Amino acid sequence: MSVDILTERKRKSLRLFGLLVVLAAASIVVTQYDIGKGFTSLVKAFVWGLSNFYPSGASLSKLPDILKKLWETFLISIASTVSASPFALFLAFMGSRTTRAHGALTAAARGIGSFFRNMPLVAWAMILMLAFSQSSLTGFLALFLGSFGFLVRAFMEVLDEVDPGLIEALKAAGAPYYSIIFRVVLPASAPQIVSWLLFMIETNIRDATLVGFLTGTGIGFAFDVYYKSFNYHAASLVVIVTVVLVIALETGSNAIRRVIL
Amino acid sequence: MWATVAALAAITAYGLFTLDSNGVNIPDAIGETLRNFRTIFLHPESRRLSAGAAAWELLLTVAQAILITLFSGLVSLGLGLLGARNLAPKPLTQAIKAVIAVVRAIPSILWVLIFAVAAGLGSTAAVLGLSMHSIGYLTKAYAESFESLDYGVVEALQAVGANWWQIVFQAVLPSSSTYLLSWTFLRFEMNFTNVVAMGAAAGAAGIGFDLFMASSLYFDLGELGLITYFVLAFAILLEIVAIRVKAVLKER
Amino acid sequence: MAVLEIHNLTKYYKAHLALDDVSLKLRSGEIVAVIGRSGAGKTTLLRCVNRMIEPSSGRIEFEGVDIRRLGRSALREYRTHIGMIFQHFNLVPRQTVMENVLNGRLGHKSTLAGIAGIYSADEHSMARSVLEQLDLADQAEKRCDQLSGGQKQRVGIARALVQEPRLILCDEPIASLDPRSAKAIMDYLFRISRKMDISILINLHQVDVAIKYADRIVGIREGCVVFDGDPKNLKKRKVAEIYGCDVDDIHFEDSTGGDAMFN
């Protein structure tokens, strides 16, 4: 009897494994992916990287320019996140189970949130560029819209987790809706909200690089320029300062989280 | 906490104030963008790209996302086991975590371009470059899943004389499989978006490249709308599946 | 014949002395209970025996072999002869009872067979008979996270038994169980030891339980053995010394009594 159970379990694992193999095979066929080329490129890229992709003395003279671009990216990441957050918070209040005012409003809020979250960042960038041309403003707006979508969901989950007992208690005491929100819900969830803000900023630094690459601004553009002019030493310097900034932000955010959470 | 919020607000104010709009007349641009939105979302059209072709391009994008997810998942499984504090010696776990943090900190577009030097711009470079970032993410997630396991179970199997491989396959993986699967699926969603992005930015095959062509080359708003709808529909579908998957896994 | 002999075992955690020159012997089929306050070194002592914790100095002999000299694979082989039972059971929650019991055989298997979870018919029938002995036969296909605490501990015992051990180490096996299940578990352990001639070294919190079931009691205080002898000779005054409290605070009757549950 128990022998059957074991084989059943093993059959399940095998089925999952088989499914993954089929998926991989199908994907390789569909994309006509050349595995051989993939692996040789992998090796080639590492060999090339070690022999060419490091900063040289000459590239250090570009450092002030690079840092200026990095500063631009840093500002845009924070500005887009922070300015998107009040709008996201408002929508999250509409959509959250604990704080919602009206059923239809909730559905609408969740729908809007889902739309903005699933709309790819590049699509925003491409569409905005048509009118705003290549500028920092375009990058800011694209990140603003992308952050808005992500934050709506994150904030909604935070608000959902606020103890409904707290709200019930105040409702029972006859407190009006807005005072419940400002006196109870917001203070109870503020640390998590700030934590998500910090997370969004970290993510936006990376995404800003991509958007900058498309919109010709910030650190992404700096990389593009050096890369296309085969100045790989300077390009590697861009990578290094980006890594330093991202890791510094991560470390800083974690330190702040330890204090506030 | 309020100090953090105040600091962020101050940086934001400064950032907005110094934002370079490149001489664009902002009200005009907003008006134009809104008009564009109307065309894009209300009048999607297929001119160069038929709906069937768009579906194929979408499939191509998904297939690349699957390849990236499976390849990086496999590598991350190994690295995650070696990077988990309760399963590997400390110097090794610290080394892996440090390398992984750097790999993760490099934006995926830069990874793709670095690989493009060796492989040329296109799908090969995109798959390899995005895999790097995906490995950075999944290794961290997997290692943390393993670390959250009850150490007693590992200890119990050590006490019966089981070796490392047996402990991994009989205790660690069965206990953490649901976490691994939901992290992997989450990453698949991200990889899909990333492949779209690399199509637009680094010439990877798929719907992202069409997006780029429609907007930057042809300025074809109708087609841009069609493509956007395809991507959006698939992303929402993935999100719904992800919620289902999570619910099912939670039950098991 | 002595199954286990410990000579002058000492364990330091950095500067902290956890075990101080501990010596004790365990004869075949004997049940020895180790009592003492939490932090006295009971768990460290137990874990030094199968080298889950590395001793700082001293000799540990299992059937005449100095186990401190064993290399990695010899240590694994040695551990297969020793069962271990934990306070928190330490079962794989998402595996079935049967799978958890068979995990006890892993040390006897090749790496590959262990990875794939391939067990022989003999091993299956052995696991089934062990489950029957522990009155778990009808639970074999249940997942372990659906069992009660007492049932989980029985699975833990079953996992130890399929190892065909000559010694079982029990680390506070009943500390997280209700009194009824605790008594049942102690009865199972007692019967197993007598019937199969398996020695048991058991850490216990409750003095009355130790007195009722053990052939010998070892009292540990701050890493030192302060009592080693027949339960009959364990007087209130000694217990007070082991636990570092007043004689008046000791609530059990010398040698005979115990609380109602354990009679």
C-alpha cells in the first residue's frame, strides 16, 4: 500500500520534471535558440570581460561626468517613487478590503492598479517619448507610472493586513471614516509603507538605467555612449559606480528597515 | 522613520526642480500624450503586423522568458544550496552571497549589452544577460527559503548517518518546494517583462522589438496600441495564474 | 558489557565550560536518564555522543571504538547504529509517515538510492512492522504535518528503530507533549529497550519520570556529574542540589511516588 504512495509521489515529481524538459525543448525550437552559441558566447563574454572590461587610468578622467549622470539617475529614481506614492496610497485605500468605502470603487481601484502594474515600463517610455522627446522628464514620467502601478499593489497588501479589529473598535465607538484612516490605519501601516518605498527606489535605480538608455538620459545613456564608441574602460566604470550605488542603497534601506520595522 | 520620509521628500523636491525637460512645452506635450493614449487604447489597428503575427511574436517572447527562467533556476538551485547558511560552510555562503549581490546590482540592460559584445545584439545576448540578473535574484530567494527551514530536520537526518546529497533531496527540497516554485513563477513574470524591454532596447526577438519599431520607426500609434494590448493581456493573465498557483501551493 | 563508555569528556564553547570532565558508562539494554536544569549541559552531553557537537577533549567509546577518531564517512557509518529522538520531533512535515520512517534508512543506502528514495522490499516491510509496533500502521500514508504531537514522536521513534540501532539518544522526548502522550511515549521507549535490548540515554526534565523508567540516573549541574546511581538512592536533598533549589521546593516522593499520571 505504502509502496504505491511512494511511486505516486515519484510519478508526480517525474511528471513535473518531464513538463519542464518539454517546455525547455519547445522554447528552444520556437526561438531557434542556438545552445552551442549560447555557451561559447558565455565563455567568450567572460574572457573578453576579464581582458577588456575594467577601468583604465584614462577612463578615470570621465569619472566626474559619470558621477553627474549617476546623480541624475539617483534623483529621478527617488523623485518618481516619492511623487507616485500619494496617488498610489489613495488608490490603495480605495481598493483595500479593510478601508474600502464602496464595492464598485474597490473593483475600479483594483482594475486601475492592475492596468498600471502590468503595463511594461518600456511601453510607457516609448509612448511618452512621442510627445516629450528624449528628456529626463520622459524618464521621470515613465518611472512615475511604473512605480505607481507597483506601489498600488504593495500598499494594498499592507493595508489588507491592518488588523480589522482595530477599525471595528473605532467604528463601534462611532468614529468617522477619515479619522479612522488618519488615526489608526495610516500609523499602523506607515513602517511597511516606507519599507516598500525604499524597495521601489532600489528597483527604480536599475529600471532608470533601462529607461535612460531609451530616453537618452542619466547613467543608462552614459553607458550607451561609451559602449557605442567602444570605450569599454569607461563603460566598465559606469557599471562599477552603478553597482556601488545600488549596493549602498540596499545597505542603507536595510539599516533604515531595522530601525523602523 | 519620519526623518527618512522628510529626506526623501526633500530629494524629490530638488529632483523635480532640477529636472531637465529638454525645452519641451509641457502642457502641449501632456495634451499630445493624452491624444496619443486615446489613439493607442481606443483605436488599436494592425497594419504591418497581423494579429496572428503579433501572437507569434508574443510566443517568441514567452519562450525566451521560459528559457531564461529554467536556465537560471537550475543554476540558482545549485548556488542557493551552496549559499544557504544551514547547508554549506560559512566562507562559501558569504562568498556566494557577495558575488550574487554584485550580479544583482548590475541593471539587466547592462548585462545584455556586455554579452552583446561577444554574441552580437539579439536573442542570444538577451537570454544570457537576463539570465545573469535572474540568477542573482533566484539564488538569493532560494537560499533564503532554505535558510528558513527548520534546522532540526537537517539535524535529524545527519543523526541517522545520511550524507549531504541525501539530506538535500529527502529533507531540504521536499520541504521547500512550494517556496521555490512560487519564487520561480514570480521571476518568470519578471523575465517576461524584461524580455519585452530587451526587445525594445537591445534588439532581442519578440514583441518588444515590434513595440520599438512601431513607436520609434513608424510612429504608428494604432499598431503600438495593438502590441500594448497583447503584452498587457498576457501580463494580466500571468498575474491571475500566479495568484491561482499561490493558492494551490498554499493548500498543499 | 558496556555499549558506551565516556571518559573525562570536556566541552568548551569558546571560554564557556559546558561539560567538565564527565565520565559515564552505559550497559547493553540499560536505560540511563540524565537530569539537570536547562543549560546544565544535558543536550551537549547527548550530542557529543554522536558528534553532532564536537567534544573538546576526552574519550568516547562505542563498543570499544574511539569515536572521536572517526573520519567523515566512518562517522556517518557509526551514526547509523545510534538512533536519535528530538524534543521537536524533527520530521519532514511535507513527507508521509512512511517516508519519514524510511528516512531512518538513509545512512544504510548509496547516495543515489537515497536521493531517489528507492527502498528495498525488505526495508518497506521492516518499516511497516515498526509502525505496527508503535500502533501507527493506519497512519502510514498521512502527511506528518497532520499528526498530533504524540503521533509525531512515535514516528520519530519509528525512524530511529528502522536504523536497527544499538543505542538510542533521546533529547527531552516528552518536553513538548501533554501528560497522556508523554506517558505513552515513555512506555513505548521502555518496552522497546527491554524487548530489543537497546540501550537508551535520555535527557529528562521531570525527575519523577526519570525515577519511574530509568535503570540509572545521572544528575548534571553546571557541566559536572553530581550524581550517578540507582534511582532508589536519589534523595530529595540530592535533587535539590542538582537543580540548585530548596529541598522544600522538590515535589516528589523519594523512590516510590510520582504524580498520578505516571503511576
